[in-house]
Amino acid sequence: MKPTEELDHPALARMDGEWVLILQRTLEHPIENVWAALTESEQLPAWGPFAVDRDLTSTGPVALSHVNHAEENESRQGEVLTVQAPHLLIFKWGSDILRWELSSNEGKTVLILRHRFTDYAMASSMAAGWTLCLKGLTGILEGRQMPSMAGSNAYLYGWQELNDKYKILFEASNATTDKMN
């Protein structure tokens, strides 16, 4: 794994009564390629946690189906809220908001994901899941055949270890924040 693939320190912040998980990664690929992987319906299930019924290139409703998650095989209604190609994609996934920000830096792309949700208990799980998804995205962009690391397959690729690691990280940062308040 290249150093730019590491996601050792995702951030977790409290904002307007909700939680925001922030993950950042520098990808060795042009912004247009990363944008296509984020928005094209045929590319999303190759690395992400869901399949979509259309490209995410325009605002409006979208059906999202979990990948490799037998208990949640039904579609969830989502909605693309904002599209500013190739820099910003915001959409609802159930009651969660996913904000993907891309910027170009010398032929590389800086990707920032802000996942907004309400249940703090899900923070480490989401961080672990997105870490694996972004590892898959990196591999796909490099032209490698990547196994799906989403849904129940995540357990095969270190999800439990990542979840435990992030749980400790987030509890420690919450304890520090609580002492400061």
C-alpha cells in the first residue's frame, strides 16, 4: 500500500447536532478519472458500498442498492443534491449526506469525503467501510482488478480491525474534546 493510500486519521466532528466523518486521500490520477469513478453508475459498484440506477451527474432522485449486503438488498431512495463537475458531488443516502470534494494538484487529485450522519455509534464502522472503499477506488483507478470490499465482504479485508482501531481513535478524541469543553 502506498503512503497516499493510508487513512490512519479520519476526523470526526460534531456539527449542528449531527456527526461528520471526514476522510481525505490524495490519488495519483487526474481529476476527470476520479470524477468518473464517483459518478458513473457502472463504476460505483466496483469500489463503493452501493450500486445506483443512474449516473450521479445531475440533481434529482436516485435509487441506491447495497453491494454484498444480503440483509439490505432493497433499494434506498437517495437524491443528488449538488453537482459541480468535476469538483463537488453532494447526495443523500437514506438520511445521511455524502459530500465528495475533489481538487486537482499537479496531475493528482485530492479527494475529501464528508459523511454526515446522526448515530455516533456508527462512526467507526463507517470509517472502516469507507477506508476499504477508498482502497478499492485507488486500485480501480490504477487499473487493477479489485475485489469488492463492501458489505459483508468487508470482513474479509480487515474491516473488523479497522473498526476497532477507529473506535479507539474516536473515543480518545471525544475524551479530549470533552475535557476542553
